[in-house]
Amino acid sequence: MKKLVILMVAVVGVNLFASQNEERALIAYMRVVPGTESQFLKAARAVIEESREETGNIRYQLHQSTVNP
């Protein structure tokens, strides 16, 4: 059974010390059961929108695999 592979990337600015700012990336790979792609994308977009509003969030992107779409 072929599954949709989704890559979610969140980049946040982390203030570790008063004089240092450091960017960190969180990368998550997810496999979506065929037939549930639209449900997943709807839920993911809601999470992404909320996360983009959080302090320190620089970028949050959703990518779809071109090898295993």
C-alpha cells in the first residue's frame, strides 16, 4: 500500500542567552494513509497557521515528496 509522504519543517529563533540568538529547525516526516490526504492537509494547515503566530517562529513549511507523492 503506497502512502503519501509529507515533510513538515518549522524554523524557530531560540534565544539561549541574552546576547545570542540561534535558529533551530524541527523536521518531521509523516506518512498519510491513502484516501485521507485532504483531511490531513486541512488539519496540518490549521496547526501551521497557529504555529506561525507563536513568538520565535520564523518559518513553518509543508512539503510533499516528489518520489512518493
